[in-house]
Amino acid sequence: MVKSLDMKAGVAFAVLSVSALAGCGAPGEGGFGIGEMLLTGGASLAPVQAKAMDDVYCPPVTIFEGGSAIRAGDPSSPRSQIAISNLARECIGQPDGSTLVKVGIEARALLGSGGSAGRYNVPVRIVVKDGSTIIATRSRAAVAAIPAGGTQASVTVVEDNIVVPAARANTFEIEVGLGGGRRG
């Protein structure tokens, strides 16, 4: 009886010791505590970014007027329609105060009643601006391939390494669109 109580006390002590050690080390200070070392088998954790880098301004992506879809063919019997289906962006603060921007656009090509399987061009335009000042403009051509027997296909365009200077890092806008649409 005494032996089983000693074993239970030993297990409880071990659990409490690991629990107490897991709380060591201040979270968010870039290091790791003894508890984390025990839990991760001694592997170090990725360095924590400085707080100033975490609070980076990152505006929503908007679609410029006339840029949400492209239709081809006769309106009564369209061949195809390509439309933006998803948008994403990522903004990473740089040590010099500038912001590195990455923009993702997913478009879907759909066959109309007059369309057939094949390759459909998807012209994408990305504009990063501050008011009327254009910071960067990128144009990309992607292709959506609709297979035989299929009715739709998706295509994704990701444009990265867009640098917004520090002077405009808190006031810029991101606009995207397909085809012609508004130019900046």
C-alpha cells in the first residue's frame, strides 16, 4: 500500500515539475524557456518578430471598376466568362520602414453556351498606389485550361516583392482587375 502511494506521489511530482518548467521563459521575448526545451526535445523555436513588424498596415485588396470579369462572345450565346473568385494579400514590414507586399488573385473561367474546351487567357493587373501616385503596377498573363468535357477551370496569380516606400507605408491601396479596366 505504501509503495503504490509513493509511486503515485512520484508521478504527480514529475507532472507538476514539467508543468512548472513549462511556464518558464517569457513568451514573446524571442527566446524559449526550459519547459519549451523539454516539450520540443531541445529544438529551438523560430525567432519572434519585433512588435513593430507585427503591426504593419495592410489594406484590403479592391477590384477596380470594370475589372471583376471578362466575357467573350455574343451576349445571347457567350463563349466564356472569366471572373475573379478570391483575393489575398500579405504585407511584411521591413527594418527600413518600407513594406513588402504580396498579392494573390484566383480567377475562374466558365464555359458559356457557345464555348468549348480549350485555353483561355486571363490578363491580370495589380496596382499599388497612394492617392493618385502609382507606387507599382504589374501586369501578368495567365492561362486557364478547360479540359474536354469540362465546364470550368481556375487559375491563380501571385505577385510578390512589391516594395512600398516607408513614406507611404501607412496610406497605400491595392487594386486588381482583369483585362483593361481602369488604369491606376
